[in-house]
Amino acid sequence: MTEQKQDSLVAIDIHTHATVSTRNPPDEVAIAFDKAMAEYFKEKMPRPTIEETAQYYRERNMMAVIFTVDTERANGQVRISNEEVAEEVAKHRDVLIPFASIDPLRGKMGVREARRLIEEYGIRGFKFHPSSQEFYPNDRAAYDLYEVIAEHALPAIFHSGQTGVGARMRGGGGVRLKYSDPMFLDDVAVDFPDMPIIIAHPSFPWQENALAVATHKPQVYIDLSGWSPKYFPPILIQYANTILKDKMLFGSDFPVLTPDRWLADFEKIGIRDEVKPLILRDNAVRVLRLNDDPVYGRYARLKPPTLDGCC
């Protein structure tokens, strides 16, 4: 990505979801969770296709990381395949960056899938949801999968805390909050120092745990998705403005929360002007290695030359 292009980009949303497959029929488990989320947040949740998501971000001069979540084993929800995400994103690489999601307890098959997705489909990172996938991030059963990700120095996003998934459903939709304490990621950060780790969301009720791990481990970042910034705890804003200003990442959790609303509320929480571009864009460029990538770097983001000043 050229310096000029980086400066003109409004933001990079590190956390968006592919919620609709154009290849699979609607899934009843997914519909139930979406309905519960809409009721919890008291607003209708849109369900855009990947193509519609691309257009949404293109209109706003933003880029976005997009992924599905593999919860087939844990709750029976038919996943949108990682191949579908990668193939659809390939049509919109001016705005979308493909991440994959693999249940770590798929074992050796999951490891094979990860390697294939990286080498054949150009996947640029991975998303894990410990509460929905029912695993502790430091479970050694996940380590073979992490090895593949670390081998390619790709980032891994881990859900943390309580963001409303399964809230008010019977039994919380089977979602167990205990798995998403970010302190479990401290072990992962020690054991995989070459794998960038992104702790997703303000980690209620473990916010200080997330801040401690991100402060202590060089390759650990925090994305600010899933909550309107007006609800951020003061200590998170304090760290974002100071000691962790180079490790905070804008994320919306679209379509649950739109970047329009997130950015409007972000302007009101007292983030220093010189810190805003770091959070909104520059830190993501670094953790995603966009300037080094042959697809998302200087080649794909170049626009055709204009005739201004010519002849």
C-alpha cells in the first residue's frame, strides 16, 4: 500500500462477519442466533452478502477483514465455507481481506485445511471464538493449528468477553463465557511469539486481563469491536490514548454494529487527534503487513493514472 493510498483510506475495519452464504440454504441455528442478537440490541440486524459488504465499505473508502465462524461441532450451525469467503473476497480485493475460521478441535483435518487455505486461497489470518467453539485458547489440542498460522506469521483474532452472542437465549445458546477470558491467551503468546494475536472486543468482565497481556506481550493487540465506544470503560480509553496506542485496532463487528455508528461515537470519547489514525488505520496496516503483501500492497491498491497535468 502506497503512503498516499494509506493516508487517503478512512479506516480498516479489522472485524466483520460473513453472515450469508450464496451457496447454502438458510441455516436454522444461524437464524435463531441472529434473532436473539437483534432482540438483545433492540435493533434489526442486517444480513448482507459478501458482495454487499464489499460495496458498503467501498462507498465509505474503507477496507475490512471478513470471516465466518466455524461452530459446526459445538452448536450444529452449518458454516459458510472458508473457500466461499476466499473466492467471494477475491472479487473485491480493493476493499476486503479474507480470514478463515477453523474449529481447533477438528484436529489434523483442521491443520490440513488451514495450510491449504493459506497456500491455495490466499487467506490472510484466522478467527477463533473460544466461547462458541467450546475450547480454551491454551488447550494443547489447538497448538498444531497455531503452528501452521505461526509458520506463515499470520495474525489470529480471538473473541474475548461477553458481547451478546447467545444472550437471553435458553441456556445462553450453549455459549460458555469462561472460555473467553483473555488471560488464557498469555500462554499462547508465550508459546507462539511469531503469531500476532488480536484480542477481540472490550473483554467484559476481563478488560484489565486483556490490557495486561497486550502490555506485556509484544505481538498482542486489541480490537475494539462489538461495543459502541461510548460504552468503553475509562481504563480502556486511557490505555488506548497512551501506552497501547500502537496496539489498538478499529473493529466494528459488522453487521452487528455498523462502522458509521462506531466512528460517530468514537469521536466523542476523548481519543487524542494524533492517536486516531493509528487506531483507525495505521496499526492495522502493520499487523496485517499490508505494505509487504503482493496482493494488498502496492499492486492491488494502485488506481489507474489520471490525465491531470498530462499533455
